[in-house]
Amino acid sequence: MYELKADWIKYWKNQKLDFLVAPGFGTEALDHGGSKDGSLIAAYAYIYSILGMVSVAQPIATTIAI
């Protein structure tokens, strides 16, 4: 696992990336085992969990006064 993480970091450095902004997984938490049904929906987010890398979800909302 450490080798995979090191390769990932090396790739980012070679691309001169400091961070990546990606869309969030816009759904509630799935029941245990439920991710097998929607694994392709959020597959891009799984790599960060597997590698033990920090990821953050920043909610953004707009309030409209009526």
C-alpha cells in the first residue's frame, strides 16, 4: 500500500499539482454493503480512502430570501 501511495504522490508532483478539486458524492451514507450497487458513481473518491489521503467535502449553499 505504501508503494502505491508513493507512486500516486510522485505522479502528482510530476504534474505540478498541489491539490485536486473534484465533485463530491452527493448522497446520504449508504447502508452496510450498499456501495456495491453504486460503486461506479463514486469510484473516483475511493482512491483517496484506499491510499489514506486527506480529503474534504466543503458544502456550498445559497440561501434565497423570499
